[in-house]
Amino acid sequence: MAYVIGVDVGGTFTDAVLDDDSGTVVAAKSPSTPPDYSRSVLDALERLAEQLGTPLATMLAQTHHIAHGTTSSLNALVTGNVPDVGFLTTRGHRDSIFIMNVEGRYLGRCPHELQHVLGQAKDHALLPKRHALEVIERIDRDGSVVVALDEDQARAAIRTLRDDGVRAIAISLLWSFRNPVHERRLRELVAEQDPELYVALSSEVSPRIREFARNATTIMSTQIGPGLRDYLGTLETSLRERGLAGPLLVMQSNGGAVAAAEAPAAAISTVGSVLTGGVVGSVQLGRQLGHRDIISTDVGGTTFLAGLIVDGEPVRDTTTVINHHPINVPTLRVDAIGSGGGAIAWLDGGGNLRVGPRSAGAVPGPACYGTGGTEPTNTDANLVLGILPERGLLGGRKALSVDLARQAIDTQIAKPLGLSVEQAAAAIHAVQNAQTGDLLRKTVVEAGHDPRRFVLYAFGGAGPAHCARYAAEVGVSEVVVPLGPVASAFSAFGLASSDVVLAAELSDPTFVPFDPARAERNFAELEERVRDGLARQGLAFDTVELFREIDMRYTMQLAEVTTPVAAGPLDTAAIEAAAAGFEERYAALYGADAGFREAGIQAITFRVRGVGALPFSPALPEVPAAGSADPAEARDGTRPVCLDAAAGYVDTAVYDYRRLRSGHVLAGPAIVEVPTTTVVIPAGHTGTVDRLGNLTIRSAS
């Protein structure tokens, strides 16, 4: 017997999914334990072992690998809870990171912030100026050394940073992506003075053109590298002590995993690890159900996440934005807002009801948890509305207090607005649905897609309670709630489904047409780096595939479009085919007549993505079939539930998911209680249990 385990550490709950090579899938859920999230990982693994009826040590000894997604890196950057780091750059270029180009005023800002020009300001810098020092050196755009590195001056700069107490040093020199010799020598000089200092080089973390983004990426990677190294080291030691035989892998933003020992060197690649697990799981489930166009939505305790799968492949991006700074990291495109189950409801200065982005998190949690939280949340509203059972969550293991929920909503929302508690709870529920629907419009419609041709997958602890409403906001008529053995731990299922993915890239700007031999050299170097990286993972892969791509743009534009390049020998025709592919993608993104070939086309960054396929991936097993469509055997009485503010509370059928079978059809309004989540089927909708135990919700109209 061999197991694969996925562990998704969220801000509120930690989920785990185990799959074995015979097709068994089990899931577990445990409250997260900040600041030491490793405790909740071990708790979730203990619960998996309990379900298997085997000691934890026995389960871990038979585990092929664990794929782990963590919020620690992203949370550290977003909150600014990072250690002091130093920054070394080329003389005369220190202030690039503080000037922030024009980008510092608009990156990551919503439309109404962009329109308020007078209120725009550059956010605080990533580090204080005393920790940003210059070294004397210069390499030109062709990679030639113009000014040799002044090693004595560099040693003095390193000593200054070390004496000021920095834990790590980011090194990003001008044109280092063309020639990294000075960056590598600086790393050696740091090691001479203090071999324990963590060092990150831009030529390894982000070998792309554009100074500000490269600097920001390298600094942020340096800020989270030491913490990630310590966290993973502690976690892996604990797992080894408990008998883990296989490797610990860490999910990356690109939708693939990497060995835990490798992850801290490029720590920035892990910042989206928990965001991408659900998208990867949706791809895997879509293959089983025959869905190729999917909107993947995850409503956890803290955030609402939305990703897109088009023609069977997740939509990818080459950059992301954190705290208004550009980050050069290949990623699955996932949009997020702070609108999870723990999102706090509040009134703004104008008396308008808002939900999120602040979250009650795991500690202190929503008011109804009775663990010290006093602010009303989406979870409190759902409890008051009857959507959540008063006996509690996690099969009753997480007690809930409706009295505390009512008290929080009454004092902070209902009375100030002149509403009853029930009306205020319904308003919170409606705002939650509306703002999640708004994000879906951005994810799907603004990307040029018609949402009516997509199926929406909804998961996470709170997603199934809201999905029918936010799907209707964008006109999606079919919603799949992945249940079966994974339920709200679906993102962990995605982690367990992931392969190992590594990417290597380098910027080498040139105009189309260009010498195919130039592209051949670039791709050969990148492919060698990717193959070497895959070899270091310590895993046997079923297959290894390499994918080539080039970021291209029309001349003088600032942004590029990623374009696939065919494998095999490159000739002039292959380069022209890549340029034609760029124009097709550009037209799809921006309109049929938006391109301007007369301006010329530039190839900017060359990239290779390597996918090492692991021996087996989880697949949801089939569930027993029902004797008829009538789900009476699973009915567990009724309770008053308010799913529509106008209709008020209605006696609503409640079903126990554990007694549902494939082929059962449920007429709305109905509530389906799953040990780790609750599904809402509104009036005018039906829910059908499919062969894998998933619940498909469709509008009856």
C-alpha cells in the first residue's frame, strides 16, 4: 500500500486528503494553529490515520509523498511580518526600489482607487534605506564587464549590513540576468563573513529584464526565505520523527510542487501555494467529469478565490502583485478577495454595510465560536439564518453559539442600521454573494470569456453555502460541489493531485525575425537547468515533459503576452509561427483589431516549464447508486432557514449527505449537511448526486 497526502494550511482550518494506490480517498479537517502551523498539520494527519484505523507512524511509513500548501509565506508578506533584510545593488541604482517607477501608484489598486488621482500615494518601501547599499561594479546590456567588482568596498557594505542585524541579504545588480558573475561573487563574500546569512540572487530568483520588478521580487523572496526554511525544516523533522518515509513537497504558485529542501532558495515561488491547490484539483476532477471549461471557486475562512480553466488547462500568468509591488513568478492566475466565512461585517463612515476584507481567522474566530471573537462575520450570519446547524461544525466537534452570533450582529450591524437581527444577517449574506459575484465578473468576463459556457466548481468550508447565488450573479447555470470523501478539503485534494513543476527563464530581448540559433541556445540552457532541478527532487517520475514559451510584445509596449513555442529544432518558420501565435493570443485578449504588426514584434523573455509526472494521482471513487431519485432515506427533518430576505424564514428540508446516493435528486429549498461543510440549494433549483458523490446544482428554469 502506498499513500499520497495533500495538506492545505489555511488561515482558519487545515485540510488533509489521503489517496492510496487502490483508489481509497479520505479527508480530514483541523483548526489551524497560528503562529506554529506545523501543529495543525500534525493534527490533520492524526485524523487521517484515525480514519484509516492505523497508527500515524504506520501511515507515514507507507506514504509516497506529502504535498503541502502553506499560507505562511503570503501572510508574512501581506502583513509585513518579515525579518530585517539587506539589499545590495549596483552603484547609482539604490533608489530604484524606493522610486517604484510609475507602477507604485497603480499596481494592485481597484478602479475607484485609480480614479482618485489626488489620493494616490506610493506605499512604504520594502526595507529602510539604511539597509539598501550600493556596490561598485557594472555589467552592460550585452553581459560584458565594464567595471570590475570592488571586493574591498563590497566587504565593507556586507559588514555594515551584518552589524546592523539583518538576517538575510538580497543581491540584485544591473544586467545580472545577462551575466551573473558579480552576484555570485558577492554571495561568496557574504559567506566569508557569515555563512549562516541567507542570500538570494536576482539572477537565480528572477532573471528578467526590468530593474524594479526584479529588485522587488528578490527582496521579497529574501524576506520570506529564512522563515520558510525554518518552518519547513521543523515540519520535516517532526514528520521524520513520526515515521515519514517519502519526501515532503511544497506547492508553488505555478501549480506544481517542489521538494521542501529546494523551496527556500526560491521562496517567492511558494507565495500562491494555497491559492492554486483548488485549481489543480478542479483540473483533475474535470477530467473525470468531462468538463474542460471550469470556474474554480474556493470560499475558505479568510478569502474567496477564483481561478479559470479553459479547454482543460488552467489560465497562467507570469507576474503577480503583492502590496503594490510587482512579483516575477510564474503562477496560475487566481483572483482573491477577503470574503471568506470569517469575513467581518462592518459599517463604513457613510453607514454602508461592508463584509471583509478583514477576517476573524482561526484566532479569535467568529463570535459564534465562543473563543473570544466579538465582531460579526459571514459565519455568524449564516448561523442566524439557519444555514449552519446550531450543533456546530466538523460533525459537532466545533461548537457554535447562536446567541453570541445574534449579539454581535445586533450591537454592531442591526441596531445602527435600524434592522432586526434577522434582517441584518440576511443583508450580510446578500453582500457576501454580491461581492463574490463581482470578483467572478473580473475573473471571467473581463478576461474575454462568456461565463454561460462554463461549469462552476464550488468548495471550501463556506463555498457550498453561497455558490448557487454567486453563480447566478454571472449567469452560470451549472454548479458542481465536489463532495464524496473530499468535501471542503478539496484544495488539499488538488495538492495531492499535483505533479512536480519547475520553471527556468531568462530575458534576452530581440526583434522578430531573429536567428533561430539564438533561441536554440537559450532553450538548451533553460532545459538543462530544469532537468537538473527535476533530478534533485529525489523522486522517480513516470514521465518528464518540457514546455517552451516566449514572452512577446509589440515594439515599445510595456507588457508581454506569453506564447507557446513548439518543441524540436527551431528554424525561421518556427520563429514566425511563434510570432503568429502571439498575434492570435493578443487578439483574443484585447480584440481582433487591437494588434499592430507594423510596429514590429519583440521577444523578451524565454522560459521552459518542466513537469515531472508522479506515479499516481488521486481520483474520486464512485459511490453506491440509489434505488430511485427520491432522497427520502437521507432526509433529516426540517428547520427554518432564510435563503431569501423577501420570503423570510421557510421550513426547509435538511439532508444528511452521508445517506445520499448517486442518482438522488433534491428539490430546493434544501440544506445538505456534510461533516465539513453545508450546501444550500435555493428554491427553483435542484441538486443531483453524481456517480462520484458530487452535488450538481442547476436552476429549474
